[in-house]
Amino acid sequence: LVRMEYLMCKAYALYNQGHQTEYIVPVNEVLQLTDGERHTRLRSGALMLRSFQEGDQGRYAQALTTLHEALALDPRREAPNAALRTEIMIANTYIELGLNERAIVVLRAIEKNARAMGKSAPLDMVLERLGLAEEQAGRLDAALANYRQAAELNRLRGTHDSHASLILRIAHVHVLAGRLDDARSARDEAERLLLSNGLTGAMRARRGYLDALIALESGDAGRAAQLL
């Protein structure tokens, strides 16, 4: 058990440091040492990490299989929050596959459970992914409504990076809708939030990409190309 705990810590450390090939080695060792009856908490964590690699490699069908295996372990763990997060990852994989309508059905069910659980549930994560699915489906007003709810939850919790990230999503939807003044206002709001909380380097590429989109839609193709 101590060895498996060490292996999982090593896997998370390698994953967080961006070592995309190395972290799967301790993950696979944990999976060899566990099954559906023994050490389900560790096995579930290892399965989640494996699903990350499968998704990064574009093997979404395999990632779904891995996530469903992890979800089946959650009742044994008696960890409702963990189950919700696994379900969110399943919905996220549907979004990656372009199955937005299917993702929305799954996310609405998760949202209902999350609201019933109260403050401990990852409702902001659900709403953000609902917004993403609606955005990809072309329903921009619905996307905005979900992003705004998620942003407000993060504002209340004081999670400034997530709050700023959602405001940037809101700005992007405004660009798609042709509301460039609203996009600029949201973009500036995100910038102020990041600067005031010492997060000057956060999401720099995303901010630059958004600036390029705004420049392009404003008719300044040269500036857009430079920013890109």
C-alpha cells in the first residue's frame, strides 16, 4: 500500500510537471497491483490519469472506456464528489468528440445532482462545460448564461484564475456573436483581475489569441497576424 501511494504521488508530480510519457509508467504499475476489489481509491486515481493520456493522444473512445471503469469504482469509495468529477470528465470527452448534444444531456443530469449536494459539489465545472458544449453547438446566449453562472461561483469562492478564465470564455463568445465592444470589456475585466491578484503570466497565450480574434473582426488583419 505504501509503495502504491508513493507511485501515485510520483505519477501526479510527473503529470503536473508536463512529463507526458513518464507519468504513465507508475500509473500502469498501480493498475497492475489493484483491481475492482482491492485499493479502489488508488485504482480510480490511476484510471483517471490514464484517461488523461488517452485523451491527449486523441484516443477518446478508449478514454471513455477507462472513465466508465473509474466511475464503476466510485460507489465502493463512497465519494460522491469523486463520482461527479468522473462524470464531468466523461461529458468533457463527449465534447472533445463533438457530441455536444449528448454531453449536454449528461451535464444537465450532473448539474441536478451537484445542486442537490450543495456547496461541496463542483457546480462551476459543470456549468463551464455546459457553456462549452452550448458554444460549440452554436447556442451562444445559452453558453453565456452558463459561463456567467460559473464565473460568479468562482468569484464568490475567490478562485481568481478560474474566474478570469471564464471571463475570457465570455469574451470569446461575444466575439463569435459580433459584439466586439462587449468582448473588449470582458477581456479588460479579465486582465484587471489577473493583474490585481499577481497572476500576470497566467493564460497569456489565451489572452493573445483573443486579442488577435478581436483585431481580425475589427478589420485589422495585420495586427491579428502579429498577435497570432
